[in-house]
Amino acid sequence: MNSFRNTALALAGAALLSTAVPTTAQADAAPWCTGDDLVITAHDMRPTTNPDKGHVIRFAAAEGVTCTIGGSLSNVRFLDAAGQDLDVPLTGGQGPYTEATVHGIFSAVAYVGSPKKSDTVTPAYVRFDLPGKGSLGARITTAWPSWIGTPVRFTNIGWPVS
């Protein structure tokens, strides 16, 4: 009888947990992120002795949203305070394709690197198209925090590196 009770309690506990915690299959079913689903910000990374200056673009879910994003940013342009294109050269090397499901405190990122010892510009904004499913996503313009060197490299969107 005790064996039956323990098994029943274990199954009941597992059933409660399965309804409270989304499984991987449920998380993978999150819709693709649109521009309205995200709060997008750009930040300086802490200084290092590395020859590159680092920035990070953070893709956080808007309140109450769970969605999936991945791939690379398209049509990236750096703009001055008047919105004019600064014609900053970009270079390839985005890396492997990944996806991240963002919600609550979990956000995705794209890392940005530029050489410290090069021509520099100080953009006011960065503008880009989000990746979509089968087409380009929303065009986004967000404030840029500081100077960059040239050329600029972007990673694909994915989970932050800790």
C-alpha cells in the first residue's frame, strides 16, 4: 500500500510540475518576435585590453511577451543625431545561426565589435531590420551609446555569453 501511495504522490507531483513549468517543446512553440514584442537597447561593454571596443544590442521581451528570435540583423546603418547615414563600413562574420526564446528576465543579444585603433565615429543611433520568418522583420532605430571604430562586426542574435 505504501508503494502505491508513493507512486501516486510522485505522479501527482510530476503532473503539477508539468503544468507549472513549460517543457522545451512548449518553449519552442513560442511565436516569432516582431518589433512590437521587443524592447531593444544598445550598451557599451566594459572596457578590456582587447584591441576591439565592444557593444551589445539587447533584445528583451516586452512585458507579458514570450517569443523567439534568431539569425542576423539586416540593413544595419549608423546614424547621426539628425538621422543621416554615417556610411560606417561593416564586415561579415556573423557566425552560426541560433535562436533564443525571450521572456521575463531572459533576453537575447547581438554583440558588436570595432577596432579601437582605427577611424572612429560617434553615432547617435543604429538602424536595422530584424530577422523575420521568410522575410525581413520590422525596421528598428535605437539610441547608440558611444563611439565606434571602423569597420564594425556583428554577431548573430543568440543567448548572452556569461
